[in-house]
Amino acid sequence: AIWSPTHSQFGHCLQNTDTMPERRPFVRLPTDVYPVNYGLCLKPDLIDFTFEGKLEAIVEVNLATNQIVMNCADIDIITASFVPEGGEEINATGFNYQNEDEKVTLSFPSALQKGSGTLKIDFVGELNDKMKGFYRSKYATPAGEIRYAAVTQFEATDARRAFPCWDEPAIKATFDISLIVPKDRVALSNMNVIDRKPHPEDDSLLEVKFATTPIMSTYLVAFVIGEYDFVEGQSSDGVTVRVYTPTGKAEQGKFALEVAVKTLPFYNDYFNVPYPLPKIDLIAIADFAAGAMENWGLVTYRETALLIDPKNSCSSSRQWVALVVGHELAHQWFGNLVTMEWWTHLWLNEGFASWIEYLCVDHCFPDYDIWTQFVSADYTRALDLDALDNSHPIEVYVNVREVSLSDECKPRTVDLWDCLEQASGKPIALVMSSWTKQMGFPIIVVDQEQQGDDRILKISQKKFCASGPHNGEDCPNWMVPISICTGEDPGCTKLKVLLDSPETTITINSVSPDQWVKINPGTVGFYRIQYSSAMLESLLPGIRDLTLLPVDRLGLQNDLFSLSRAGMISTVEVLKLMEAFVNEPNYTVWSDLSCNLGVLSSLLSHTDFHEEIQEFIRDLFTPIGLKLGWECKQGEGHLDALLRGLVLGKLGKAGHKPTLEEARRRFKDHVEGKQILSADLRSPVYLTVLKHGDSATLDTMLKLHKQADMQEEKNRIERVLGAISAPDLIQKVLTFALSEDVRPQDTVSVIGGVAGSSKHGRKAAWKFVKDNWEELHNRYQGGFLISRLIKLSVDGFAIDKMAAEVKSFFESHHAPAAERTVQQCCENILLNAAWLKRDADDIHQYLLKRKAPPV
């Protein structure tokens, strides 16, 4: 699965790794009976929001037993029986539901003997509105009538809400699925349709039968019943690909279709295993909690992760769609064909897909320079999270309540290391277990001296913590592969060493005194670096004259920013470094710089010199803003469009007068229909006019939201509404967040937008979350969105007492699925407060001095 992006269209988080408190020991299902094939027929009622189900499962009894234990949640079993092969039917005499464990025990009057048999269960359930299990999704027909589709989201543990099953990833079986649906609706499942006939009792219904699936896990089963159009293509290796869109919007599926048709053969070659199903469907679902879900042969998406309108979609949306399609299609092999044995090993599944999506996009769209973006979007974010005390190792044992998220092919982490070790002849397991089994990562401290023609480097490692370096007794060590390059050839690694001790000395031959030395070229090693002042000083010209590669310019700035937050250097050092980026042409480098300045700006909103940091931002971004201008020029590409949007938004938000005036002029023309804004300029213009706008601006924006036919445009507006400044208007935006006009999964980004845009907004958003906690928690329950909501609402505070307030609120308002998020937020608030206390005065002095006329 992929989770939806935060404020940018870009950047996603792999999995919800939050933990729940232990209530009693978690026990996996007994192994005395296991399924071989599920024969499943479901009949959803799209008016009353219920469904009827019939299960006939071929099972194998391994050990004689008079009970069968299965997973089952929010389902009522009507009858259950067991028919041993060639024997008499035995009716179950009792159903004992263990609701807290989401299990049911079926009891039989006599022992079921070893061997095959058929388990028959008739049951009913609810098409819920919680975006998990078998649920209802609200949509409007082209004529404006409100209707509901029935759709599924089973990962990690919600197949049990649609039918009683053995809902663990390792317990694989085949599935024969039939759906009884209104005849004017589209019915889809993992496999192709093999039969379609009128229902014998009601000629307004159709019975749709699907082919038998390969052997697979329950969490990958899917079905969708609703109204959709589609576009179709065929991959070069003969797989039928369809993209299903809302009715009347088939055109918007073409971009994703093009990506999918290119991607399948790419993965076929890469894995050297053909895609095993005859078809793959990609479908846009109106109400959808995650970004997308890789159900085998029927991949479900948020509309914004799949639909592209040639006129109204911006460049970042195209990129997001390409990445998500690449991610989910990778799972068709890595996750679906080969599945982790238990959720402990989920990182194998998600980590790999989150890496290979970039390889796939780089193959389809080389002009996106996507690997540089990877460093900013994924790599540095992972470093930030993993520096917290409330992080966790990559491999954690997961009991099922924490998961919110071919022969029997079920890998574990160690199996991967064994294979890689055999292929490479290198000590992979030894090196890698230091990374996956212990939490965090090292900071590499580097100093140098020149001896004749040689450069001597002294390198040491210690654990990097967001609160500063780890100085305890039991400091962990990593096996760190370290690469080194020099100014002579910045793109070429001069030396590679494996640092397997706390410190070492390295000699690099024939490096003249005027050449710089850089650690971690390409920013691929997972560590932070602290250079001595002299080494850092020698690297600055490489930023100004661009001889350092973009990804290294970005990494240097990001490391320094992170060290300043940890109190290892002064933030003033980072501001000085940032001023060296005045000639920077690269989008991703600017994007990362912009992100860090946003963090700093948010921190300094707690001071009385917030305007001075805005002035710094205006000074830094004005030259590149003037160079780019407002109009796209001939020969520009994807990255120029992204950069223009980023820079104009940054200048507008910081109150750069010429940008503000031009944004207002263009906004007026757009609203009056004189000159429609290009999709790439909409976010920066909307943001700018709202930030400096009044109630009329907000009303106009809400009107644009209502008129928007495309979810991408609605989301674009929702994400910037929080920029409005007046307290009464902030309240209006928060009320709007919970209104019918905002889809349930998008409420979070409206509230987050308010919290992230001003000091007042932050307080108001937190109060709003507290006041509406019951409704919000009920809506998102144990899902990923509750963690996202909490993080966006409170992460920006910078006063010690707020950490205590947040902690105490969640002690009395339990959010078990977000327990770790709450801990991380409290830690971040304390880190922000310490940062502010430590550096605020120095920053203020520096900003004043910059502007003082020379004496």
C-alpha cells in the first residue's frame, strides 16, 4: 500500500508502524485446520448498506479437532457446517465470537477427522463507512445524484470484515469469487470474469463469476461494485490493462494506462518472472484512506493518485501518479507473488516497492531526475524520523493489533541476506543486521590534515540522535560502507572503506592542498556527516560554482540543518550556508532548502522577529524568481514547471510585493474566466492570495472548490485554505474541514494546512481536534489517517508545556493505533523548544546584522 502525500503532492510514508498497548498476549491462529480454496459468493445491498455472504471453503484438517478457529469481525454467522470428503454434513453447534481478538470459534458435536472437507458458512455483514473491510464509497453521478459503490480495503487485517477467513499473510489459498450485483453496475475482482448470468430470483440482478485466483494471501483479495468507465490497453507481453475512472472521465485514465503498459514489461524483465494473471485493473475509488492498495489484479487508488486531466493536472500530480502506479505494480510480484511470512517482515515488501517505484519512473520518464528527488522525498525524511528516541528498528515483531496498515513462498529478512551473500561473496548478513536490528543510524565525524601530497582523514562514528550525539556508555556501532570523492573528479568515488569500528584513519594519496574532500558522494550512505570547520569551508565554493553534484549540494545542506536542530552547530552556520545557494538551478535542491526554511519559519513564528526570517526567504528566492518569471518558456520541461511553482509560492507566502501583486491580478482574471491559470501556477497563486487575503478571498476560494469537477483541484484548494490569517476565517476553514463538501480522507489535510501556516492556526487547529476528537477518532479509528492528523496538528509547537498537554490529552483519549506518533510528536515539541531557547537570539542577531548598513 502507499499512503497519501502530505501537503506536497510528493513524499509518502511507507507504513503505519505505531504500536498498541498490550491487552493480553496475542496468539496467531491454530494450524490444525487450514484453507485450500475459498468459494465465496457476496451480495451487497447498495441501499441498506448490508451484504449477504456464502462461503464454501475446501479445507484440510491436519489434526482431529472439534472446533475451527477463524478471523471474523463485524460479521454475523447464520449457519455453519462441515462436510468431510465423502461423508455426512456436520452442523456446527455453537459460534463463539472473541470480538477483541477478531476471531470466531465454530464448535462441532464430534471431532472433525484428519483429511479434506468443505466448510460452509452463511453470514451477513455491514457495508461500513470506515474505509476498511468491505465498505461503501460515496460518489455523485454526472447528473449530480448521490450514490454509493461497494469497495474493499483489506490490508492489513480487514478481509475478516468481509468474510470469515484465516486472515494471516502466510495462510495462502486460491479464491473462487462470485458477486451478485445490480445489472447496471460494474463488478470487478482480482481475476477476469468467466460467467455472467441473470439472478434466478430477481432479474434486476446479475451473478458475476470470476476465474480462480492463484494461491494468495487474504489481504490481497478485492472486489468493487459501482459505476465506472474505463480505458484499455495491452502490454507488450500480452496482459490486458484497464484503468477504471468515474463515469464520464475515461480520458483522465490515459496517463496512468500509459505508465502501466510501459511498467509491466519493465518489471517482467527486471524480475525475470512473467506477470501471472491475464489482466490487471487500476481503479479510482472516491472514498479511500490510503494512497493506493496493490490487490492482485485489481489495484485500488485514491482519485488523485490515478486520474490526470491533460488541461487541469499539474506536473507534480503526474509525477505522483507515475510513482504510485510504479509502486503498486511492483507489489504484483514483490508482496503478492512472494509474500512476507508475517507483518514483522513488512519492510521487505514496502521498502522494496518504495525503492523500485523510482527505478520504474526513471525508466518511463528520465527527464524527471527522480533519483535526486528520492533523496529529498524519502531518504532525508527517513533520517529525520530515525533520529528520534521514539523510532524503532526496521525489524520489529508485530502483534496483529498493531498492524494498521509459487509454492508457499514466504520470505523472512534473513532469507534475503543469504541470497545476496551467495551472489556477491560479501558479508551481507553481518553488515545488514547492524542496520535492521538496531534502531537509528550513525553520524560520521570527519577531520583532515595534509601530509605532503596525501590527505589524512580521521573518521569516527557514534549514534546520531535528534537531541544531539549519543554519549552514553553502550553506544551502538554500525558496519558503515563509506565512499570518498575529491574536487578533482566530484562524480567519481576515489576510495571505499568499510568502517567497522568506532574510529579509523584513512590516507588518500595524491590530493593537492587546494582540493576539497567529500564523504558519501551521491548521498547514498544512510548516515549524517559532521565535517570540521575547515573541511566545510573548503566545500562552500563547490556549492556556489555548482561543481558539487546536485544531490551532494542537497545532502550537505540537509546534514547541516539536521545538526543545527540537534544542537551540534549553530543555526546561523546553516543560514550562512543557505546564502551560498544563490546560483542554484536544481529543483530538488531548492525544494529541500525550501522545506527546511519552512521548518525554521514555523519555529520562529513563536518569536517577535518572524518578519526577519520572511525577509531572509525573500532575499534568497528573489534572484531565481526573477530568472524564472511567470510564463513557461520554450524548451522547458517537467522540473522547470515544478521549480516555478515552488519559488513563486515561497515568495508569495513570504510577502514579496511584486509576486503578491501579480498573483492577485492573475487570480482575478482566473476567477472572472478571462485567463484561466495553468495547473502548475494554481497552488502558488491560491496560496499567495489567501495568505494575504480577506473574507471575500476565502469565499471566492470556497466557491471555486464547490465548482471544481476534479478531485485534484478540490484537494489543491483544501491544502492551502489554512493559509488565511484572520482568526474568524481560520475558524470557518476548520468548520469546513468537517463539512459534507470535504471527502472524509481529505479533512486531515485541511486541518493540517491550518496548523502548518501560522502560530494562531496551530493553536486553533489543536483546539478544533480536541473539541471534535470523538467524531474524528470514530471516522478514522485504527487507521493511518489518525496518526497523520495528530502529527500535522501538533508537531509544530515549540513550548515544553505543550508536550505535556498533548501527552495528557492522549492519556485520557486513547488512540492506540497512533501511540508511537503521539510519543514522536511530544519528542518533537521538546526538541523544537530546546532549539528555540538555544538559538533564537543568535539567529535574531544574524538576521539584523545582515541588513545593517556597513560601517
